[in-house]
Amino acid sequence: MAIKDNKVSLTLKNFLTTHLPSTKSSKKQKFLLGIADPKMGQDIFNETGITASYNESIAELQRGLRTHFVKIMKSK
């Protein structure tokens, strides 16, 4: 429900801070977190300091993953 309301839940915050490298500022961040909902980006940054982005490249990557997900999972 929190994600539907564009809120960063405690579970999401813990997952992101545990599994992504910590940075002192968004300018020194060496990665970009791609998200499916552009409205979540600001909330994720406010809660964790991690820059999250939504753009056409990320949307295309998500489309490709949905299309080929079955093939990707069969190979494992």
C-alpha cells in the first residue's frame, strides 16, 4: 500500500540501504537507481539519500525484462 501511495516504507528503506553502496552525497554516487514510478524518486532520495531516476531508457529496460523474463529465469 505504501508504494501505491508513493511512500517509502521501512522495508523498502532497509532494503535499499542494505543492498546499495552508501554515499556521502548524491554528487558522489556512482550508480543510478532505476524506478518504475517517477513520483517515487523524490521520496526515495528524501528517505535514503539515494538518487532514483525514471527515464525512457529505464522504461525500455523494464519492458525488455518483462518480455524476456521467462527465458531469463529458465536458464538458471
